[in-house]
Amino acid sequence: MTSGVNTLERVGRALMMVSAWPGRAGSWLVLPMMLAVVLTIIGALLRLQVMFAWGFPIPLFGSDLSFAGLGELQWHLFAVLVMLTGAYSLVEDRHVRVDFIYARFGLRGKAAIDLAGDVVMLLPFCAVVGWLSLSFVDMAYRSGEHSDYGGLTDRYLVKAMLPIGLALLFSAGFGRILVNLSVLLRPRRGDGEDGEVL
């Protein structure tokens, strides 16, 4: 029984770590996002139109990088940052928590609350919205959606971050479910351990 519980925990933690990795890497997008903001402000002050032109199409950018495109790039980078780091913040337990009762519970009580929340709310939300967002990405791809103001092209690339981010969050949530199950299935060592309420 104990080896099965330990395996459950190991698999859950491995899933959580793999799901969090893109968020760890994606957190560095803050730096190019800040650079894009500064360059957009400078371009607006100098009334410049095009920053770079290379004459052949590159995915997302097209054949040049205008200051309008740079402004849009800020929002695209922000969207990627938010969608990739959701799983990371869940794994690190840094997500917003409004349950003031949660802090009063011990390890097993917290595991039960997290388990219920993940099974009832997190996983269904990620699955439904992730599934529905696939048609959102497909429509942007098929229509060749791009900026109407001479900005970025290939909007489907940034829209694809929605299902990808939700899949990572689903995977991290599933891993957390396994870890919390292992906590609940582990035999108790004694009454009141860690100030447990449950």
C-alpha cells in the first residue's frame, strides 16, 4: 500500500514539474515585453512607422516590424506569459486563494480541499474551455487573421497559447490530484499531526 502511495506521489510530482517547466522558461518573456514597451514609446515620440524591414515573410511578423506591430507584440507576449505561467503558479502554490478557512487545516485537510477543487472546478474548466478554444484557433488560422493596422500577422499563433496553456494547467492539476490522493491515502502517524483539523 505504501509503495503504491509513493508511486502515486512521484508520478503526480513529475507531471507537475513537466507542466510547470514552460512557465519557468516563459517568465523570462517579461524582459522582451518591457523592451517592446520602451521601443513603442520611443517610436511614438519620434513618429516612426517601420522599425525593421526584411522583405520576406516571417511567421507572426510578416515582411517587416512596424511600431504598430511592436505595440501588438506587447499584448501577444503578455498573453503567452499568462497562459504559460498558469501551471507554474499552480505548482508553486502561488495562485490566488480566497478560502480563508483553508489556512486552519492541516496537511490532510488542505489536500482534501485542493482535491475537491481540482476535480470539481479546475479540470472541467480546463477541459471545456481548452476544447472550445481549438475552434477559435482553427478559425483564426483558416481565415488568415491578422492585424488591420499594419501590425502582426498569423494571429492563430498567439491564440494557440490558450489551448496550450489550459492543457499545461490541466496536466499540473491532474498531477496535484495524484499528490493529494497520496496524502489522503497515506496512513496517519498520530492524532493532531501538523495541527490537522482533518
